[in-house]
Amino acid sequence: MVGSSLRFIWDNKRLLVGLVLFLFLCLLAIFEPLLVKWMLGDVSPMTTGTFDIYLGPSTKHWLGTERFGRDVLAILLVGLRYSLEIGLLAGVLATAVGIVVGFIAGFEGGRVDATLRSLTAMILVIPTFPILVTLSAYIKGLNVVTMALMLALFSWPFSALTIRSQVLSLRERGYVDLARVSGLSNMAIIFQEILPNLLPYLGVGLAISTVGAILAEVGLELIGLGPGNVATLGLMINWAIGWGAMSLNKWHLIAAPAGVLVLLFFALNLMNIGLEEAFNPRLKGTTGQ
């Protein structure tokens, strides 16, 4: 099982590159405390006045320093960690809700399907960003968990629709009919027969939900409405714009967080494209794989 999975990833170059890049960024976030301690010692990366202000990139400060004399690379690692925490937590929660809604709607059908499909369509057509702005402005003590919950609340419909369409197809397969005749319960059929065949689509849904959550978090941070008690990549860009970094020719203050965001989105989209090409015959034919 493990060998076949590794062979599948190795043969799918887009998935392989995206997965390696994403794991690299995750490792940077996981080992952020150790890396920051190696760079700064016992000094907190958020402590002001640690170094001279607005230093350019050098061997001592790879990405320079900012307005308050803090090392940009150290803050970048902190921002990457919190942005990933928000994105992944929101993505996992949204995918979990999508799994529940999609499986129930697709497997039960009838009025249950119609009701859940109407609810999903209603969430899809609602302009979510203005609602997120309003909620962020009025929720007191916004932190990583509450931000992730708020983003997940509006990012589950895509996963639900994708999973529902696949369940509608799979529930008519012969092995599902055989499982029914064998006396398996609906839950047993879902978890033993249908769910294993949907793992690639769950991966696609998770990647899309995570990207959407990080984009929404960055958008909220740019207008100053994200969690104010933690540094994120979006908040770093907000700081740089507020300081007039480009007019001061301090391009590294914006380029650093923006570049990490681009790498993160690139990795997740490569993983998404790789999974779709591997499990969608029509895409596989058009890409020549």
C-alpha cells in the first residue's frame, strides 16, 4: 500500500513538486521556534528595537530589518506558521463539513439531497467577503481559532458539491449494490466502499479550501481586520504598506511575505492539478499524460 502510494506520487510530477514544496514550507513553520532561537537567541522576534531599523538584506539579516528594528526573516517564519495554522485548520474544518453534507446528500438523495443542495447553493451565491469583514470588525478577541472557524463557515460548499457529485455516481456501482445485498448498513457502505474511492477528491477539496482560507485571511489582514495578537503573512504586508515601504525603496518588506504566499499557493495548486489530472480521465487525455 505504501509502496504503491509512493510510486503514484513519484509518477505524477506536478503532485510531487507541489507536495515537496508544501512539506518544505510546513517544516519551516513547524521548526519556526528552533530556527528563530538559532537566529536571535532568547530574544523574541516581535521585540522592538533589537537591531537598527531598515537595514537591507545581508549575511547577518538575510531579509533585512523593518521599521521597529526586528529581523524580517524571523517575523516571516512566525507569519508563515500562523498563516498555515489558519489556512489548514479552516481547510480541514471546511472539508469535514463538506464530507458530511456531500455524503448525506449524495447517498440519501430525494428531499434530503434537494434541501442540502439548496443550502449549499445559497452559501455559494452569498458575497462572503463583506460578511467576513463585518464579522471581523465586530468579533472581539479574534484569534487563530476563531478566524479559522469563521473562514470555514463559508468555504465548505465547494467540497460538498464535489463530494456529492462523486457519491451520486459511486452509489450506483455494482460493488455498492453487492454491499447492500450483503446486509451492510449505510454507514458501513459509506466508510468501507465509497470513502476509499473518494480520497483524491477529498485532497482536492482540502487544497482548494486551504487556499481560499489563506486568501481570505490575507485580504482581511490587508485592511487591518485579522487577529491583532499574532503576526501573519497578510499582516506583514499590511505593515509594509502602512510604512510606505515601496516609496522608501524597502522592497524586501513586501516581497518577502508576498513571495512566501506565492510559493504556498503555487504548491497547493500544483497538488490540486496533479490529483485532478491523475483521477480525471478527460484531463489526463488533454494533458497527454
